[in-house]
Amino acid sequence: MDVHNRSVSKTGPIRTESWIAQISRELRAPLTSVLGYAELLSDPSLDDATRGDFGEHVRVSGAKLRRCLEEFVEISVLPSP
């Protein structure tokens, strides 16, 4: 996701409501993945390979979530046009 490029387009900034909706969607996907895999990781019958795969999904989704939040913070400090 590149929120910065989406928010500063040739037609002007995206309306606040649509921007918030976009951010919400971008945050929910990786958060849902993290929560889902975290729940699956609590299964004591998982073998090590599966546990490692699930852990990698959590790591990748967490990184996506972090990037999205960093972009959100970056945009929030941009001066208004």
C-alpha cells in the first residue's frame, strides 16, 4: 500500500471519509491474519514445520501492519495543501 501517493493525487487530497475507510481496510487485513494464525498457533498438536509456517505468516502480516501504520503516521504529519 502506498497511502502517500493515493492521498496526494492530481485531483487533490482524498476526502477524509474515504481515506479513513481505505486505512481501515489496509489495517484489518494483516490484523485479521495475525489474530487468526495466533489462534491456530495455540493448538498443542501442531508439528514444528506447521508451527514455523504459521509463525512466518504472523511475521509477514505484522510487517505489513507496521508499514501501513508508519505510512499513516507519515501522512498525518504532512501539511495540508
